[in-house]
Amino acid sequence: MLKISIDEGKANVYAPYHPAFVTRIKKLGGAKWDGTEKCWTVNVEMIPHVREIMAAVYGETDEEAPAERVTIKLTAGSECYSWHSPVTAFGKILSSASGRDSGARIGDDVAYIKGNARSGGSAKNWYSVVSDGAEIMLYNVPKILWDRYLDKLAEGEEFDYTAELVETKVDVDALNAEKAKLLSRIAEIDVLLSMTSEKVA
């Protein structure tokens, strides 16, 4: 959840961890991490810049209505790794290690169907890894990030993975059956309520 609150002339910026967000917010003068509140603090004058960073990294800001969301399936074309930082895609953390032998955590809204996230490298030069051929589902991705991916593909940019939009299938027959049951129950409740009101009268 993205949030900005004002406190005594400072803006408290709450955002899910993402290395690109951290790198960019550190470039704003006076930006500091508040370990107690688990937020970044910046001068209020920096709020427009913070929102630009949010839009670039997360595809939305704290002041927008919730963006249209999509589900994406990634397939790693080869082993993907990132030195001393997480492997990310579409604003999500695919693999986050903290050392060679730490193993790796995955971010919210990420599910591995095939393959895994792990750590690797040496004690000094460790990295986060997504295994070769891994298949990963990413949920609740702002659609604007998918659109940007398509634009980059059209411009010839290459990625370590292929991505496809997963259509959400709706079982129309099941929904209609459920609706019919609910309408039937509402009709029963209406009859019971009318009988009760007649007794009271």
C-alpha cells in the first residue's frame, strides 16, 4: 500500500520494499529511512518527486484510485540473478537474498509454479537468483506496468524472461446458478418478513 502522511513539516512515505524505489528516493535531498515507523521521511516539497518515483516503480501513486490489475505469468529464459539486490519484475520481488547462504525470499503476490528462488555467489559477491526455466505467477500487477512492458518489447528491448497476460476465467453458468439460489432465498426471506409483520399488526 502506498501512503504519504504529513507530520511537522515532513512527509512520511510508506511503500513496499523495492530496490528501484530505494535507489531513487535516496537521490532526494534530506530523504531518510525511519526504522521505527518503517517509512521514508522527506521534506514536503519533495512529495511531487516521490509520486513520480512511485508511478515509475509501482505503476501508481498514493493519491490515485486503485489501478486496473492483471495477472502475469513469467517464464525465465535462463537463470536470472542480481548482485547484492533482489531480482524484480513488474514491481514485484521474485527473489531476495541477503547473503550467499541465506536462501531467498519472494515478495507479496508472487507464486512459483516451477523452479525456485535462491541465493548464490561467494561470501563477498553474493546474489539473488531465479532458476533457469522458472515459471512464476504475479498477481495484482497494475496494468500500466504490463503496457510499459509491451512498449519496451516493441522498441526492441530484451528481457531475461517471457511474460504473458493470464485471462481471468469467469464461470458464467456457476455465477448464474448462484444468483438464482440467492434470489430464491431473498424471496423466502420476503415471505417470512411479511408473515412476521402481519402477526405484529
